[in-house]
Amino acid sequence: MPRPSRQRRAFAILVLVLALPAYIVAAVSLVALFERPSFWVELAVYLGLGVLWILPLRGLFRGIAQAPQPADDERDQGPKN
């Protein structure tokens, strides 16, 4: 599996630091527009919105936390002395 680039990791961090809090504020504001539903309905809405944000971004986060793999030419040389 190819290693994620530094730009991809930086973009993933930017999404987590800026976009996720903005999404949370938007979700809470959206739910606040309506009359307060029962606890279970409100819980279902927040759980649904909590899962919904990751669906378009799952490709970005897939493989980010994996340990870097050595390049092909490093694997063929064997151990260094």
C-alpha cells in the first residue's frame, strides 16, 4: 500500500481542526431550529449527523495512521551493515 503524502496528512489534520468543528456548530444550529424532540429522536439525529460527515471523507482518512512502508528499492537490498 502506498504511503500517504505529507500534503494528504496535512489536509486531513486541517479537516479535523477546522471543518469538523464547523460541521458540529452547523449540526447543532440546524437541530436548534426545530422544536425540541424527544431524547431518542434527538439522539438518533445527532448519531446520524455524526456518521454522515465522515462518508465523503473516508478516502482521505483511510491509511493515514498506518506506519510508513519502506520503498521497493530499500526492501530488495536487505539489512544494512
